[in-house]
Amino acid sequence: MKVEEINPYNQREEKGGQVEAMFDSIARRYDIMNTAMSLGQHKLWRNRALKAALKALPDKKIHSVLDVATGTGDVAFRLQELLPESKITGIDLSEGMLQVARKKLLQLPLTQREMIAFGKGDSLNMPFHNSQFDLITVAYGVRNFSDLKKGLAEMRRVLSDDGVLCIIELSTPEGSLTKPLYNLYSGKIIPLLGKRVTGDSRAYSYLPESIAACPQREEMASLLKEAGFSDVNWKSLTFGALTYYIAK
């Protein structure tokens, strides 16, 4: 089954609306769950991926950055720390997640707040000009796209010709020992933890299902090339539980 066919709640309604409702439901507890289910690794993963993305842009002045599926804004805030002179835009389908991001934004000094903007937006039909951004990031978002190929092509459209796309996504370990342990953890423990912390067990049953169905590693790299990226590299971390992609 394709990842676009994996829905959070049912097969009757379109995926985008269900994804929006799911993240609205878990928004207040999303950051806690990220820390718990990644065993505290998510910040390390994020920093490794962003460091690789910036390394791919060593000689380019980065004026504008887009964080797609920004959620509660953690990647956007980290980007602002790394690129204090760049304008950071974060978009997401979920107003609930954006409300959390905006509350965090208010805690920053004014000079930093002025460099970050959050808004509701559809990753398949973004309200931006062609070649508008020097760097685009999307963390844990592409498997939620209702049309993956269209979402990748849309990010290619709004990325400058010499810009970089950084995708951070959960993936399935391939080792003979780590894979069954991962399947037990993601298939049994995470849904139970998700129900206890957020009250929405289905959201965290959808998580391993969507990870398993999402194209990974070389398959994702091939889709990125189909979308118009000519230089694509990927690296898996923590025994393959996460993979990031750097595409130009």
C-alpha cells in the first residue's frame, strides 16, 4: 500500500483533512511525545541533518528559509539560531500545532521574533513564488503528504536553482536484530504511550504504518530526482530509525 493510502482514522475521507485533525488533536502533547518516543534522539537527528544541509550551501548567502510541516516550530527555531540573519517561514496544515509554535515564538526576544513567521499552508499548493527560498526543510512531514510526488515537485518549484532541500524522516531499521526490536517498539509500545500521553492512540498507530509505507533511502532518492533534483544524498542514523536527505 502506498503511503498516500495510509490514513490516520478512516478510508472514507481524504488524507489531508485527517492529518490536520490528527495533529490538532495531539498538538499540546506533541513535543513531549517526540522526546519520549525518540528516546531523546530527535534533537540530535535534527542537528545532524541541518548541519549537513548548511554544509551543502557553503558559499551561498541564505536570505530566506522555508520549513514545511513546521508543526510546533522546533526546526524553524533551530534554523533561526543557526541562521540569525535569514528570514524563516514555517507552514503547516494544523492550526493547533501552529498555535503552540506561536506561543513559543512570543517567548523569544523581539529581534528574533521578527525573523520568524508561521502560517497555515498546504504543502501541495504553497502560496509562494517560484525559486523563492534558498533552503527548504521538512521534518517528519513527507509521509503525511496526500500526494508525495506532488509535494516534492512543489518544494522543487519554490526552491532556488542553487538551493538545498533537507528532508528528515523516520525510517525502518534493516538489521536482523534491530528491525524486530523496532517493530515491537513502534507497533506496540508507541501506540500505548501515545494513548496515555495524548489520548489519541490511533495517531500513534498511524505513525509506524505510515513509516513502513513511505519510500525510504534509495527509493526516496529516486523520487526526488523525478521531482527535478539532480544531486541527492541520504544518511541513516540510530541503526536506521531515521534517515535524512540532502537534495539540490
